[in-house]
Amino acid sequence: MMTLPTEAGARQPDAATAPSAPAGLTLRRVAAYIPDLFFSVRVTDVIQALGGVPDLVESADELWEAIGRWPALVLIDMTAPGDWLAVVRRAKNLPHTRLIPIVAFGSHVESGALTAARQAGCDHAWARSRFVQELPALVRQHLEKIPEEIEGWDDAPAALAVAGFEAFNAGHYWEQHELLEGAWREEARPVRELYQGILQVGVALHQIEQGKWAGAIKLLRRGLNRLDRLPPLCMGVDLDAFRRQAYALHQHLMELGTERSATDQRDLASLVDRSVFPHITRSA
């Protein structure tokens, strides 16, 4: 039987109950704005059971802060106070947060509220009964990010792309941009997302070297949003390992960002642990 947390610790799981990440894997957050304490505990149990980290918030302002931590999924109870609809609209209008899935739920008789949530940009707005039924599959889908089958995933990469991969691994991040952009332009199939996703991660590394924390975060997120849809081995690239490394770098940058003021972020290049920079590994 589920044990409810004490009132003092009800909003966030402690270290003893939070899941531990497998080696090399960064756990993904699920942000939840659910005022109902007992229901939030049920949702927390599902998230933790599936290997995620619940990020529970208590206001619309905190919801925006949680979205800034780039969760895998956002869950909103439509009875929650504050202008959370404005937060959803803001998130869906910014390129680095636009693809974060947002699911709202409420009473099935409040059809106007469900419609307003969809119009604000929620990916789904469900009756509470459906939300309860769909929740485990929903959380699993977005934590595991099941890749799509795409044409060309098992082809060899273009010569320009191979040169771009080599430039990336050599730390020539602007040169890799030029080469991979050329390969992306020449490839018409959806597998071209591999080139653009790696390109954007590389430009994020260039931003780190320039001391631009916000730019690095945004480009890492854009690149990972593209790469997350691709199979773990794509055009000979060990994409599973590359994504894990890029997520670990993102977490490292987020931790640095909470410790440094905006004026200190010019020192980013000297603060970042370069051992967590992603590296492209290709099969023989």
C-alpha cells in the first residue's frame, strides 16, 4: 500500500525515494502543477516507478521555472491557480521549449476549459478520467522517447558529413557547422535531422567556448530535440551514446547556471568540465 509523505516533504521526493540513474544516463524530469496533494502523490508514484524525477510546483511562476529546467513532460491540473495558460503560450512560442509536451486535465463537464487549454498550446487536454487511464503510457512514452523508423538510418553518411564528424571530434566547432550544414542541404530525407542535430550540439560547444551560457543551453536543447527522434544507431553513428553525453553536458551547464550570476557567465569556458563534451563514435 502506498505511504503518503509528511506534509513538510509532500511536494518533492527525497533522495531515498528518488530513482537512481543507470551509469551514463541523465534522468529526465516530469514537471507537474497539481494542487491536489493526494492526487499529486499518485502522479509522483507513477513518474518514479518509470524512472523519472518528479518536479512538483505550486504556482504558475514556479511552473515557468520548471519548464526552464527542460522536462521531458509537463502535467497541469486545470484547477490550478494562477495564469498557467499564459505560461503554456509562452513555452509554445519559444524554439527551445516549443517541443516540450504539455498535457492538461480537468473535469469532463468543463468543455470550455479543455478548449482553452488546447488553444493555449497544450498538446492534449483530457478529462481527468482519461488522464488517469493514460498516465503510465504517457510518462513512459516521453521518458523513453521511442525513436521513429526513418528511411536511410542504415545508410552510410555523406562524405561531407564524415568530414563534419571529424571536425566535431577535433574541436573545430565552426568548421563542423559548415560541413554538416552542407550535408544537411544535400540530404532530402528526414534522416537529415542527424546532421542538423549534431551540428546544433557542436554550435552549443562553440557557444560554451565564447562564454555564452544561455545560447549553449538553447542550442543543446534544439539539437537534442532533433536527435531524440532518431534510432540509437543512425548512419553508423552511436547516437545513443552521443545523446547521453549531450544530456550530461546539459545537466552540467544547468548546475553551473544556478551557481553563477549572469555577469559571471562570461567565465563559462573556464568553468565547464570538458570531459563531458560529447564525442561522435562511429561503427566500423
